Amino acid sequence: MTTHHFPVRIYYEDTDFSGNVYHAGYLKFFERGRTELLRAEGIHHFELAAQGIAFAVRSMQIEFEAAAHIDDLLTVTTEVAAISGARLTLRQVVLRGETVLTRATVVVVAIKTSGGPARMPAVIRELAERKGTA
């Protein structure tokens, strides 16, 4: 299975008073990693929204193993773990070099922009099939 890599530089605005990345900052990094995985596959949120489809995070399990600091260059890795009718499960990791800082398992569901659940778009199901996770 292919793993998508997305670089993230840590700026002052990402840190708290201790100089470490504030825990909620990792959520932004993970979101960007998920978006860039889709973008790399030619899947764009604005196109899905035009079809009345959006995504919502259903659940997220996070493990914080080490802290990121100002000026660090990190890598967010994202891989498709599983897919079902309306759910997409992703494994994500934030790394500084080879050091794992944070891990997350994220379950994203497809929803209608008008409200209510939606079936996972075919383009996402096809992505999972290409990645061998369907």
C-alpha cells in the first residue's frame, strides 16, 4: 500500500508557552495530510462539495509519543487502512526524521452537505481498491 508524505514546518504560532506544539495543532497537521492524500489522487473537496458530499471525522484515536518544537520540519504520513459503505479509516503518523511524534487512527464518514449520511463516493472507493484496502 502506498503511503502519502506531507511536509510540515513548525512555526511560532503552532507552539504553546513551553515552545512545544500544542496538542490540538496535530489535528490540523493530520487534516492537511488527509486532504493532500486526496489531492495527490486527483480528488478535491470542492468537487465533492459540488456533488453534495462532504466528510466528517467520526472518531480519532491519538497517541502522543514526543513533542515537536519550533522550526522542526516534520512529515505527516497517511495511508488508507480500510473502507466500507460510508466510512474511510486512515492511519496517520507525524515524524521528525525517523522519530515518531504522534500516531492517529482516523475514521471519516461521508455525509450529504444537506444533512445525513451518504455513501462513500466512487472515486474514494476506487482509491481504496488501487491501494489494496477495499
